[in-house]
Amino acid sequence: MNNKDDKKVFNQNKMTISVQSKTVNEALVRSSVAAFCAELDPTVDQINEIKTALTEAVNNSIVHGYDGDIKGFVHIEATINGDTVHIRVQDQGKGIADVEAAIKPFYTTKPDQERSGMGFTVMEAFMDNLKVVSNDRGTVVEMSKRIKA
Amino acid sequence: MYICLFGELDEHTAPNARQTIDACILQGGFGNVVLDLSNLSFMDSTGIGVLLGRYKKIKKLGLTVCIASPSQQTDKLLKLSGIYQVMPKIS
């Protein structure tokens, strides 16, 4: 194997974690993914941004997708490809009725609660790319961030 | 009154934070409020909802609320939310 192949192998890695739809698991997920990203040597700011965006996505699955039903599972996949971290968060919850509206700042389907409606706005601001696909069988959030040296 | 938040503020810890701060507010007998975030190691948008909820309760008492010493990540989140327009940041 030459040096080029060495680098290619080193720069690809993947982890998956599935957690029950319980808010206590949010800290576990963000800590696990943060540790996984460490091989790219991110700055403290970069890792905090990834942790925040990831928590928003997982929280959406738990609070909105499963609506507090703890029987559901949230599946998280993190992939390192070169200098970029790709994160995929998937649930099999009720889905988002209007993704376009949900992405707008301050949009919330639970106005009776103390919800800021900033979840997707935070994901967009803290990551480089964000894609949301949702139907009545669940939601998939994909986002990525390049870890610049 | 200084209210210091410690640890992580997310969906899991928010109920306890709300309950604890609201208990302080209910006691009354205090002046303007400073929310000290210097020991808050993590906060997501759930935290914004918690802070805004407390702001509304304190504002009803005719008092002001300021935010002190957020981390860089929390500061970025708070700027994004526009929360400093109602709860200014103090050094």
C-alpha cells in the first residue's frame, strides 16, 4: 500500500448508534459523535457546533417525531470522509407535515410549550449543509461539516 | 438577583432548570435579574425557550433580565435567536 492509499483509508471512518427515544440519551449521542470526530482534530468551536446541531436533530426526533413515545428509536450515523463529517439522524416517527415551514426560524407546532422554533435554524447555521426528508413513516436529517485545518 | 446555571441545558435538563428558577422567582423580594451562564457547558435551542420563558415571568414583575458570561457556542446560539434584544448581554 502506498502513501496515497494510507491517507485514503485513514480519512474514512463510520459509526452508528441507535438510542431509545428518551431525552436522557441526547447527551450520550452528542458525546459519542464528538469523540468520533476527534480524529479530524476539530477546534472546540467546531466540535461544539456539531454537538449542538446533532442535539437539535435528535431532539426533533424525540419530541416531535415520536411525540414523547419512548418506544421509538433514533438512529444516528456519522461518517468521516476526508476532512468532512457527515451526520445522518433517522427516526420512524410521524414525520414533519410541512418541512419547508419547519425549517423557517421560530416555527413551532407546539406553541403552548416553551419552544423557540430554532432547531433547524441552528442546524443550518452550525453546519455546512442540511437536508431534511420526511413523510408519515419518519424523518431523515442529513448534515455535514468540513473540519478546516 | 444572580441566577447561575451549571452543566448542560437541553431537553432532558430543561424541566429541572425551569422548576428551580421559577421557585426563585416565586419567592420574590429581589430586583433586576442576571442570568449567569459562565458555568453552562452546553446549551441547545431548548435552552433558548427556557430563558425566554423565565424572561416573560420576570418581565411581568416589572423587572429586567440580563445575560452574563455565555460560552462562545452559547453566545453564537443566543445571537442567532435574537434574544439579546430583550435580554442584553453584560460583561
